[in-house]
Amino acid sequence: MSFGYSQEVINDLENLLETGEEIFETIYKHEIFKDLWIIVWTILFKSDKFINLEVPLLELLLKRDDLSLDEIDIWDNLIKWCFLLFSKIN
């Protein structure tokens, strides 16, 4: 697979994820998409959709150790997610 084609696939995945978390959940729940998990996690993690993740999906993300994400970015997003959750509770 050429780099140009790979980048096109990644761009298409980013566009799909913008439509909602349902696509992400589908990819994660089916073993056939296992090769996409890391790419999808990285895309989702860097998007605005991250703060809307449900607790079970966020828990799955935090338990993974195969993602190439900086720890500070993980904490920043987790704090944003907590603030959003707290604002919904109050």
C-alpha cells in the first residue's frame, strides 16, 4: 500500500469518525477491524469527539498500552472529559 493511499484511508477514517461515536464503537466491538483500532483510537483521541466518550469506551482507551500517544496529551484530554462530565452532573 503506498503512502498516498494510506493517507487517503486515514483521512476517510477521520471523516467517518466526525459523524459520531457509533462508527468507533462498531470498529472496536468487532475483531475483524482489529488492525484499525490503533489508528481509530489515535484519530478519536485527537478529535473533539473524545470528550463525549461514554465511560466504558474511555476505560478501554485508558487500559490500552499499544497507542503511540504522549502521556501529557492523555491527561489533558482526560481532564477535559472530567470537566464536561462534572458540568453535566451539576
